[in-house]
Amino acid sequence: MNQTAVDSHENWLTPDELASARRRLPILYVNAVPVRVDDTGVATSVGLLLRSTPEGEIRRELVAGRVLFHERIRDALVRHIEKDLGPHALPRIPVSPSPFTVAEYLPTPGVTPYHDPRQHAVALAFVIPVAGDCAPRQDALDLIWLSPSEAADDGLQKEMLGGHGIVLRQALAHLGFPPGPPVG
């Protein structure tokens, strides 16, 4: 058994405690941009989730989620990738992962390009190669793999809310793909 496993029931908050914390503290998140790479390590496709919002809208999203108390960033990435992409995704997470950007989500629109109406959240964003079979899980309706140029498409970017499209553009730039037109 993994000695570093985090018991999410003992190391996290009840719904009421979480709501209270969200009103008072920034919450740490991870954003993961799953990619398929060729034999030379060049990204050939980018994975995006399709989800339904509470308002019934269908949107594209990145893999994302909270970091639990006493959980390493690496372990949070594995947990969220497996939760969203399945246990056979086989993420290749470095021993010491480094984010390509930090996104600060605020409940007030327009202060930063990132918006989360629930809370002030700070997300460390990572590009994560996955080598296995991926299947959407939890509340994800679908998973699509797009070429980097398709992922940079302005129309697709507009399907992403809260700044996920901006994080995706930053990931593509980090991978060496030229930026597309600005998201607006």
C-alpha cells in the first residue's frame, strides 16, 4: 500500500467548512494539460474534457482539482488525472514537477483573466504526458484529443470558461507552438 496516500475524508473539509474556507482563504489547485507525445518528446495531441455546467451548458475543460492537506503536488496531479482520465491513463509525471504557469482565479470577474465565482484559487498548471488508455470519468461527458493547432482554435478556446482557454494557450506556447489569436 502507498504510504503517502492521502485520505481525502480525514484531510479535507466538510461541505460547510469548505464553503467557509472559500470565503476566507485562497485554495490551492492543480491544472493539468494532458498531452500525447511522439518518440522524440514532441506533443502530438492535447486532451480536453467535455463537461456540463450546473447551468446546463456544455464546456471544454482541463483536468483540474484541489490539492488536499498534506498531499504532495505530484500526488494531487496523479489523483486528478486518474479521477478524470481513468486509472489506465499512465501519466508521466516528473519526480519534481514544475508548473509552466500559475493562474490566480478570483471570484470578481475582470481582476485577472481567470475567474471562479466560488472562490479565490491559485492553480499551478502543468503539461503532463499520458501514455495509456484514457476514458472520461466522474462528471466528464467526453474526452477529445486534438492536434496542437486544433487546440489553439479560437472557437474551441471560447468553449472554455474561467480562464481554462488561457491556460491552454499558455501550455501550447510552453510546448513551442505559436500562439493563436487572443481569446476574447
